Amino acid sequence: MAQKNRLQSGGRVDRTKPVSFTYNGKKYQGFAGDTLASALLANGVDLVGRSFKYSRPRGIVAAGAEEPNAIMQIGATEATQVPNVRATQQELFDGLVAGSTNGWPNVETDLMGLVGKVGGKMMPPGFYYKTFMFPQSMWETYEQFIRKAAGLGRSPKEYDPDIYDNINQHCDVMIVGAGPAGLAAALVAARGGARVIIADEQNEFGGSLLSSKETIDGKAGSAWVSEVVKELATYKDVQMLPRSTVNGYHDHNFLTIHQRCTDHIADRAPNGQVRQRMHRVRAKWVVLATGAHERPLVFGNNDVPGCMVASAVSTYINRYGVLPGNELVLMTSNDNAYRTALDWHDAGRKVVAIVDSRRNPSGDLVSAARDRGINIIAGSGVIDVHGSKRVQEVSVASLSEDGSRVTGSVQKLRADTVASSGGWSPVVHLSCHTGSRPVWKDDVIGFVPGATVQQQLIAGAISGDFTTEGALSQGIKAAQEALSKLGKSAPEMAVPKTDKVVQGKPMALFHIPHSKPTSQAPKQFVDYQNDVTAAGIELACREGFESIEHVKRYTAMGFGTDQGKLGNINGMAIAAKFLNQSIPETGTTIFRPNYTPITFGAIAGRNCGELFDPKRYTAMHKWHVEHGAKFEDVGQWKRPWYFPKPGESMHEALNRECVATRESVGILDASTLGKIDIQGKDAREFLGRVYSNAWAKLPVGKCRYGLMLKEDGMVFDDGVTSCLGDNHFLMTTTTGGAAGVLNWLELYHQTEWPELEVYFTSVTDHWATMTISGPNSRKLLEELTDADVSKENFGFMDWKPMEVAGVPARVFRISFTGELSFEINVQANYGLHVWEKLFEHGAKYNLTPYGTETMHILRAEKGFIIAGQDTDGSVHPYDLGMGWAVSMNKPFSFIGKRGMGREDCVRKDRKQLVGIKTIDPNVVLPEGAQGVFDPSAPIPMPMVGHITSSYWSANLGRSIAMGFVKGGLDKMGEKVYYPLADGRVVEAEICSPIFLDPKGERQNV
Amino acid sequence: MFHIYCPHCSEYREEEEFHYHGQAHIARPLDPDSCTDEEWGNYMFFRKNPKGIHHELWDHAAGCRKFFNVTRNTVTYEIKEVYKIGEQPKVVADAVPSK
Amino acid sequence: MSDVKATGAEATSVPTKVVMNQLPGAGIVGQSPLHHADLETVAKNGPKQGGVKFKEQKLMGLLTLRCNAQNPEQAAVAEKLLGVALPTTPLTSVEKGDTSVRWISPDEWLIVVPGNKAFALESAFFADMPGHYSLVNVSGGTTIYQLSGANVKDVLKKSTPVDIHDSEFPVGKVVSTVFAKSSAVIRRTGEQSFELVVRRSFADYLWLWIQDASREFGLVVEA
Amino acid sequence: MQRYSGFGLLKHSLSHHENWQRVWRNPTPKKKYDVIIVGGGGHGLATAYYLAKEFGVTNVAVIEKGYLGGGNTARNTTIVRSNYLWDEAAHLYEHAMKLWEGLSQDLNYNVMFSQRGVLNLGHTLQDMRDIQRRVNANRLNGIDGEVLDAKQVSEIVPILDCSENARFPVMGASWQPRAGVARHDAVAWGFARGADMHGVDLIQQTEVVDFIIEDGTVVGVKTDRYGEIKADRVGCVVAGHSGVMAAKAGFQLPLESHPLQALVSEPIKPILDTVVMSNHVHGYASQSDKGDLVIGAGIDSYTGYGQRGSYPTIEHTVQAIVEMFPIFSRVRMNRQWGGIVDTCPDACPIISETPVKNLFFNCGWGTGGFKATPGSGNVFAASLAKGEMHELAKPFSMFRFHNGALIDEHGAAGVAH
């Protein structure tokens, strides 16, 4: 029978809009406005999952975020699978495909269940710490089974077709929760002219008012809600966010909201819409109106399907028009839960009994039940439930006054539903996220938010006042306080009239005892999702896990996807009782983000795929792409790596590029090098302090290479700096070091030497830089400029302004290849033009574009280092054999000088950078190979240094390498061996790192 | 995520715009060459690392690129004050070390 | 031979600073950072309606000025050369004719003039500006994006953590801040229009980002 | 004392598990101990265990201000590996690895050490150079390691995006098969149980508020609950709070305490059976036996004792995970948390004598502490027993920051270890 539990009328579902969905392969029908949970209950589906340890049948317990059992796999296609969705939070849409996540072969007939029954007794908390140890080798085999049994849903195997994004928000007042308290607060804040964001996890605003029969100002609560929402919609600075969970509260009032934009419409977001959006909110004030969760009571077999939280039963009846059973037993320790019995009765089904743990229940709701002739069994408790896949019978016994013992005999009642209530736990989660600890209040029988340094206010049930009147008045007060703190005038607002209900005192009861001791009683579940029982908690305490944190970790209580929203307080109470101490003495309950789980994709937003990280391009990038360059990632830059011709291997391409450059002319796009314009009368002095060499006498028109050190004396960057004017320099840095160096200069200027008159400006992106290198580079340049670039008038390490291909340029005669080179810098908007002109004229010289790899080879032939490849932050200039770049007699003790002098830095046997020549010239050592002096030494074998750079040199017809060797500078000609992973031991000789043109004649022509 | 008042831009900005540079007020010795290894090591590496009030150096990297000081509680993460380079903090830890 | 000026001393002796006209003759057209995106064609063939409008204002003259505005001589010379006083209130900008000046930091301003006027302005500064200062031409390293339209603020909210609400970000305000995973100097130029000064090497990434962020509102490209 | 075994479980199940003994006692401290260990985290408990079991020093107290194993031991992402670059670090971590390999049996407590292997991905040429350098060093130091190319990587982890269109395509990886993960709480509890069995007093909920120092020598500690407790030697193993304790003893350390955040997904069916780390994309992930994806990245930039960090750090971490494993985009993050890690300038720990005689510190493990737990405890115990530093500990003296003999493991530490 379709929707056998659906009431003919009532609720907020639209009976004119049937919606069909699939659950575990079977088709069902619900209505628009249903959640998956309400639709399943309407269809009389009792079984929604199996528990993870004992594989017990489980049914729906709650109606919201606290649901521990109805954990579903959602998704109509492989790519749109979503694991672990709570049926109570998934709105029903046409074509929704859902399935239970546990149970094998299926949730109805589950073989693991047998294991659970048989092995259950052998699986107390921590059992796996006590076994699976022998033999050692078997653990990973045991583990395979444990892993298979664990886990709920499954990850999709295909890529996500949907997109997500992030949006930054700022507001005066962020209101969390749109129940009576939140709505009242929003109304006042809005009227006060504040910028307001109000978010609620549900599909519509109203909170508790959507599922209760209470009236406000004589109207149905829901009517009041729609009026408020209508008014709020008229304020341009009020943002209302339904289906939006505030899941994290971070420092300085920063909050994150997870908004589900399309999950209620379809499996996959329609036509490219954003599926989910993270709001990153900076709020001046926050009002937490997050309400409370009702606690179920802990009793024997309280996990049998049909056992539910009382208020959830009312929600299904009043909000969804669903009666999830026929015969109800209500187990309560307070008046409020009587509403559930009344709702059930008034919906026309039988209330078998209200079992109240209190001796003399009184109050309006109690009388209302009596008036309806409902049987109230006072001073008693439900101690056991019978039935496997659905409640069939409950055992009720009278309890001692404090509820600690069973006193009387046991009577059995027929029922298929047990609603229970142990009172309400304020939803303090968000208030804990920023480090504030909640405090226990005996009158509330729960934790409320503790002191905080955040600009935070609370209103409604979160404060421990569970009445609608309290919610409304506190909401108004909170908003008024926020407004006055914001210096805005707070409008007055009368507290709307609510139903007056006199309630009796609730009893602090969490765990209903059984006639047998807890350890022998039927399983009494505290945390359904992790199968944590009262006996388990007692066992943990018995074994010495006395801190509540230990108890939680040992039993896994609260570590499920519901994060113990239902169970934690009950668990603490049970531990407290066992250790006979108070709940606050036992500890507190701390929650961390997220309040409810969030899609990874939503957190990543658009920062994925091609937008994961910027790709930086030079002005000539288009040309490189058109000419088949392979690219290397250098930081965020895409740099040409090499330019293979069709059919050419990398090796062939590199040989061609290297030879062409040394024999004629090659060209490199060097635009990515960092460039810093330095101006001021103290620029020279500053350079002298941040470089290891001298700058006092560098004349205008000249360039000089320098090493930059950290205070510890270790090299961190290098480059050429040119003197443009006496007070005007252009510094270049490595590609990767650009940002760091500028920041380094600013740090020292602003914090150490503010008296120095100097300014630094990054011009990295401003200049397009192309280096033509090779014997024919001068001829090529001469074709494109009128300037005199002869050796006599434009010597090595000079720079000159001149026009190149009609474009004003700064040309530097510096060389990283050891060849005659000209580094041409033009305003970047003209870079591609000049580059292309060079190729027009360069054809006859076989002008050959080369990338970073050929650059590395050519400089290695010359023994030039690359900071970051031949250095690693642990080598100083002398280790690199670059003492020539250090001027120890500068008046100012430059950065790094003192560091270099430390005891360990002046050791004779430090690892030093040298050239490495393999005895077999055809063997190219792998970069990273580790050298040893005695390859026959036993493991661990003493290592003397590694290869930093190693290449095949086509120009020399042999392999070349640079690397570190202990005391290497004094070991020229000696042998060093490189044992490789493949078993080979490569024999090599220590030599000068300058393999080609040691006198440097080629660049000096 | 911190909300930091930049004393140069004169408004609050998100932490994402700033870089942290560790303990503030660590002056480079005026005559490094006369420092012992111990003194130099202390200057480079040894830090107060307090639990509680901390004076620290930040720069507004994505904004005005100016360095400035922040007094922050390293437990509650409250920012007690910001002040410019060369100025001294008004909020300081009480003599008794935090327990 | 390009026109290089040495300043601070007569030509014979050592120049203290040099400035050079970096623009070629009329024959050679510059290629802006988004040159490769061929916005003309995109504008011609793309949609004409949408919530967001995008335009690259290319090949402008951008100069970074560093000096001390508290120094009356410097302030006076700057005002004379720019036609407006340097804005000294943080996060403000001034505009006069085709010259606009943005406050970047207490001792830094970003000046925007037509591309062909940059060198004259530079030369004048190097000739007249007294005391300690620095002026650097960054025209080639930057470009300007004009963003406007009914949804322009939605796109900005997806891209920058700065509060752009009218009450916090009036017309004329300028901030240097994070933009997606790059940075930008953002200036509000009208009720529904903003200007982004971005770095050349990030221009393509930011163009991709803005297209993506605008998709749900419809992006109109103007050339 | 009770031994644990499957048979024991069966036996106890017949008596409804009512007869399990306490895992450790709850003793009142004596007036004096041979050795007091300040800090009942994994390292402190391991130190106590080895002192008593291996070095015969049983008159030992561990004083913990909270509950045992409640600090970083309870908050880390449980990765265990020993593929460090420099000899000093490699030998120390490999010493730990060898102890891990027999730990469950040694402790008679299943710490669920699972050698499912660790991949450290390379995305750039320099990454690959560093990987080659590190793996070659590891092999010559007797530590297992291989350099894999992208194809081999995708064979081990098919769900990893090894395609060319990744922003930073995977070029290869280092692979340590013996590396893996362990159950963090069990490690603390196992060592605590073992130490207790050998007579060590575990004093919980008791804070050491000061050291008792007489002319340059420590002679005991002051506690908030039990007043003065004397000791011949004191070992301080308090991780993030080391700076605070050092200040009480009158000296500074080259440490900064930073928040280190981590997060887990909801439990899902097995899909990732090894540990994948990427320095460049900046994130790492493994899957626990419960089914959670356990995810982490680097520390927050600022110092902090709040056991929480900033949201952008979480964002960047999750972006990295989605970039590496695009299929996880629809999987959901369950919880995030933070620890307090004491970081050294060279990303290596301090196991050291101090300016105060008989006061020893073991700290500065930064993000790499968990994997070293047994080794750290073992060499620290040896040092405390003899009163002089163990050979493997000597290079990690705090005074290396004066003479300059740093051991820079930033490369190997990478994204956080």
C-alpha cells in the first residue's frame, strides 16, 4: 500500500505534487516538501541501515542533523554519487536514487548480522587493541577485513560534473538559525538598519515552529514565520539563506556557511549552476540561535527500528503528515515530550502508554494527556524493547526515585513505536569552535555556551530556555544589544504572545537501568553510529579510561558523522554515574568544525582544475606555444623547457640547441628573472649590506654579479645588478626568488635600516628580457640597432640604452652561457615584436630558441651555479668555491658575514662544490646521486656529497657534472664513487667545475 | 581567520593579505663581528615563544607592503593592539609567566 | 637612438638617475597582456547582454611614485606636475583630466596617464623633484581591467575578501588586495563600475577567473 | 598482570567483560624519583617505558597536566616513515622504524602499525632531483626507498590524477614500502600500560608549575596537586609547551609553537590504501581503518597555543586534495582540528642537555613527532639513564643553533611530516 503512514491532511507537504524516488532499487512515492526520511516513513520503510560493528538493523531515529542511522548513498549516476547523506536532511526530488550504505548482501538479509550476533560479545570497546597481534605478519591480513567492514558509503569513481564556488560576505549581525529566536533577532536587527545575514540549515525558515501546534499572537506559528520572512525580504541589506548550514565559527568572528543551491532539485546541478557555495563571512556580531536537540533515553535494545526521539515523531506528524507507526509508547523524564503523545493521539492512532520516570508528573500537558484518557505509568521506565526489525513489545518496570535502580516487577506492553525523551541539549557546537568551553547547568540538565572572546550573543533554546516565549524575547534582546554595540539605535519590539503552558520539573535521567547489571543487560545504545553501549562505557571506565576524552577515544563515542549530537551527553552521564562523580567533573563536551559534513568540492570552490593555481606567462609565451615548446613549471611560471622539432627526442633537441648556441647564436626568454628598480642616495650602501661582495665603486654603465646570503651565511639568491645612475640600480634575482628578495630588502629597510634613503620597486613584469648568446650574437644585434656594440665601445659587463628593432631597449652584456651574449630588455608590450624581429634577421645565423634545460647545460659547461639547484640553504660562498664573490673587508658587516664565521661553517671537511668527471665519458650521473670514497664499505655507507647538476654535453662530447664532496676543493684529481639504485657503481674524478673555456675568452670578445 | 587592522591603511583587512614574520623587536646586533657564536645564534634562532601576550611582526603583503607590529594573545588569538615599526607596545605581559 | 635623460647633474658628469623613453615610433603597435585573447573578436561575436561587462584598458602609462608627501617641496612639485595634489588619505584616489593618482601606501602612489604621456611626466619629475624619491615606469608590467554591470559586485565578492558594500567602499576608494590567487589594485569608478590594475604575468589567469566568476550572470566583453 | 589475546577476549566475554583489570594504576606520587618525565604524551610515555624495561630505571614518574596521550599524539595524522635526507635524521627515524616493526608484540598491545607505504610525489624537475638525492641517501643508509615515475605511481594509486592536464602534473615520486600508519591513541595507551606494568607511576591531571633548581642543577619539580616532587634527573617532553617550560627553567629555545591543522572525511569504503604526500601541491592523505580519509598539510604561519588555526589553511589543503584526487570532490569533510607543534629552524628535533644540569629536553619535533615516538623515547631513555646523550641523539643538541651544525630537513619534512 502506497504511503500507508501518510495522514490524509496536515503537514507542510504538497499532496498535489507526488514525487517518485528509488530506495534500495525499489520505487516509492512521496510528496513535494518531504525529506527522504519522511517519505520512507510514509511508505512504512522501517529499516534504513545496519550498524557498523554488530550489524544490527537500524531505523530512523530523528528528523534533522542529529540523525545517526539513516545514512544514505545518494546518486543516479556514478559521477554524481554522494556518500553518507542523512535521509533526514535530503529533500525529496523526482528521480532521487538512494540506498542504504551498510548491510551485506543487503540491508534486509544481512549475513554480517550473524557475525554481529555471534562475535558481538567478543567485540567490547578496544577489542582490536587486545588481539590480532599474532603472528605479527598477519596483522595486515586481519586489517583487510576490518577495513572492508568499516566505512559507510562509497566515493564516486568518476570526476565530479558539478561546480562549486566561494563568496566573501561581510555583515553587522550574523544570525545562525531561523527559528523563533533567530527570526525575532533578524527582524529587530533589520529594522535597526543593520547589515544582516540569517542562515538556516533547513529548506524553509521557522525552525521548531514548522513542526509544532503552538500559536504566536493568536496565529499558527508558521503564519507568524511567513509574515516575518515577508518583511525581512524588504530590506536590501538583509540576506536570507535557507538550506545553508553555518558549519564553522572561527577567530575574530569569521564564519563559514555551506549553502546547498541545487541538491533539492536534482542529482546534478541543472545547466551549469553552482551546486553548492561556501560563504566566507566576517561578522561584527554573531547571534547564535541554534536551538537544541532532544536527547533519547538509553535503555535495553533502544536501537530496534521504531525507537525514536519524541520530538522527531511530532515533527513527522505535524510537518510531514506522517505517522511512523500504530501503537506508541512514550518514554519520558519531562513534560514537554507529552506533546508527542498528544500529537499521536490527535492524529487518530493509539497511545499505549506514557511511561514517565517521575513519581508524580503534573503540569498542563500531563493533564491534557489524562483528559484524553491516555494511560500514564509514572515512576517507571522502559527497560527493554523486543523485536528485531521493528519494535513489537516493550518491557516497563518501576524505578527508584532517583532512577538508578529497577524496583518493581516487569510488565510488557504491545507497541510498534517507542518515542523517548531525556530532555534537551542546547546546540552549543559553534560556540566551542573558537576555544570556548561550554558549562553545565543543572537546571537546564545540559551544557550551555561558556565565556568567549568573540563578539557573540546567544538567543533561544541554546541558552537553556526551551520555551517559544523565551526564544522570541531573547532574540529581540540579542539584536538590540548587537545594535547598541554597533552604535545604532535599537528599535523597540514587543514580545509576541505565545501559548502559556505550565510544565512540571523535568528529571535528570539519561540511562534507564535494567533489572540486570548493565554489563549483563541487553545492549543499551548510547552512540548508535559507532555501536557504543552503556556497558562499553562502563568497561572503559573500569579499565582506567576515566577522562571523558579517554572514554570517547576508547569507545569511539562521538566520532561518527553525527559527532555525538544525540549520544555524547548520555555517555558522559553514564561515565559520571559509574565513576560516581558529577557530569562537570567528568569533563565537558567539545565540538570542532564542521557542525555537519561539507563537500570537499564546496570548500575548494573554483580553485581547482585550471584555476587551482595561476599560470604566469611572459610576453613571448604565445610564440613559444606556436613553436612547439615543452614547458617547465618554475614556481607559477610556465617557462619553455626545450623546443623539439617534429620527431626529435628531448636529447636530440638539447644537443641541437646547445651546439647551435656555441657555434652560432641561440636565444632564451629570460623575462621571468626577478627585476627590482632601486633608487636613492643610499642604494649603493644598501647593496653592500645585502650582497656578499663590494658595490661602492661600481661605475655607472657597469654590471656586477652578486651573492645574497641569509644571516646564517648561507646562499639564498644570486643575480646581476647594474648601475644605471649613481643613485639608481637595477637588480635581477632568480625566477623563483623574485618575490622573496623584494620582501627581504623591504624587511631590512623598514625594520633595520630605515635611515637609508632608498626605494625598491618591482619591474619583473615590466621588462621583457631576451638573451641572444653565441659567436654570432653581435652580428645579429648590429642588424637591429644603430648603436655601437663593438667590443671596444660595449665591453663585457657593460650595459647601454639603445634602440633594438625600433624599440627602446636596455642591453646588458652579461653572459650565463660563457658565450658572447647580449641581454635585451624592452618594455614588455613590445617584447614579442622584438623577439619576432630577431628571428626575421636571425634566420641566416640559424638563430635557435632554447629553454631552461639548454640554459642549464650551457651554464654547467662553464661551472656557473643555479641557486636552488646547486645550493640548498646549507652552503655558504666558500663551500661553492666562490670566495671571490665575498668581500670580507667591507666596512659594514654585511648580511651573512658573521654567520659564515660560526664554528661549524669554518670546518675544513665541509662539503664543497666541485666538478665531477665520470671515468666513462658516456655515463651521465643522475642528479641526486650520492658519492662515497669507499664503495665497498658496509651499509650504512659514509656519504661525502651528492650530484647537484649533471648533463650530457654535446659540445664537449662527454658527460659533465657538479656536486658536493667533503673537502672536495682540496681533492682535485681524486676519485669519488656513485653507487646507484640499479646496482651500478659509477667511478668519477673530482675536477674543476669549469669544463669549457676556463679563461673565459669566448664571452670576452 | 584573523581580522587585522593595518595601521598604515587604517582599516581592518583579512589575514590572507598579511604575512607573519615572528617575534618583534629583535634588533640586529650593531657589531655582528664582535658577537660570539652563542650571541649570534641567539639573535638568529632563539625565541620567547610565549603562551599569552606576544609582540610579533607582520607585513601587509597584499596591501601597502608595510611592516608593523601586533600584540596578540597566543591562546585566545585576540589582537590587543597594532603599532608601527619603531613604536613600543602599550599592552605587555604581566611579570608572572603564564601557568 | 632612444631618448635617454640623465638627471641630477649636467650631462658631462655622472648621472644620479636615468630615465628613458620606452615607447617605439608610431609604426610599432604594442601588445597588451591580453593580446593573445583577441578581445576584439570576442567582443564582436560574444553576447551583448549580461550582468557583467569587461574591458581591458590597455597600453596606459603607469608610474609608481615613492616620496614623502609630508615634505612640502615634494608635495608642491608633485601637485604642479600632476595637476592634482597627491592623495594623502589612505585608500583614496584623485582624478583630473586624463591623470589619476591612487594612494598605495603612505609613501607610494600609482599614477595612470595615457601611454604616450608617461615619458614627459617622468622626465619632468626627474628634472624637478627635489629630495629623496623614486619614480618607476611600470606600464609594461601592468594592465587595467574595467569591470562593470549589475552583477559586478557579485563577481568581486567571489574574488576578493575586501568589503565592497557601498557603506565601506565608496566611489573613488582604492585598495591593494588579494584577487583570487593573485592580487590587484581595485578602485571603484562608479556605482556599478570598478577598475582593476593587475600584473602582466597574471593577466591571463585573472581573465580566466573573471570569465568563470561571471558565467552565471552573463559576461559582455567590450573592446 | 593480564596479557591480551584473542583467547583472553573470549574468556572475558563469558564473564560479561566485568573482570578486565585497569590498564594502568592511578597512583599517588612518591616524594622522590630517580627520573621524572614531564609530559605524558607518546614520547614521554615511550621514554618511561624504555627507561623501565630496557634500562632498568623503574623508579620513574610521568607527570601529565591533562590526560595521557591527549596532546599531539591524539591529534596527528599517524604517518610513520623514515625516509629522511641527512644521516643524523635518517638514523634516528630508522631506529624508530625498526622499533615500530615489533611494537605491538613488544607492548602486547595492538598499535595497528600498518606498513602500507608512503609516496612523496614530485611535480617539478627540482622535486625529482631532491627525491633522487633523498632516496639515494636512504639506500646507502640502509633505508628502503625507490624512485618511481608517473606511470608506476598511478599503478600504486590509480585514483590519483597523474594526467598531463593537472596544473602540476605528477612527474614521479619516492616510495618507502615499509612506511605506513598506526593507531595514534593505541601507541600512547600501549606505552602507558607497558610503563605502568614495569612500575612507572603515571600521574595524570597534575601540572608541573615549576622546576626546583639549586645552583644550576635541577633537583625536582613543583606540581599544582602534589607540591614538590624530587628527582635526580628530569626529562621535559612537552612538545608545544616546551618554550613555556624552558622559560620556567630560565632559558630560551630555538622554537616557535604553531597550530597544525588536520581534517578527516566521513568514513567511506576502502579506496586509498597507501599514504600520498605532495610538498608542491601541498597536501597529504591516507585512509584510516575506520574509513576516514585522513588529510593534512602545513602549519599555520603564526605562533599559537589555541589548538586551532585559520580557515584558509584548511581551504588550501582541501584544494590540494581535490586537485590530486578529483573523485573526492563529492566526498564530505567531517571534522577538522588543530595541534600545537613546536618547530625548529632546521625542521629537526632537539634531544638535548640544557643549560641546567640534569634537566634534559626532548622537543622541537614540529610536524614529525608521531613517527619517531618509539625511537625518540628509546634514545631519550638511554640518555636519561646514563646522564649523557645517546649517540643518535648527540647531533640534535640545542647548541647546534650556536655552532651552526644544523640538520636542514625542510626538504624531507616538506608539507609536514
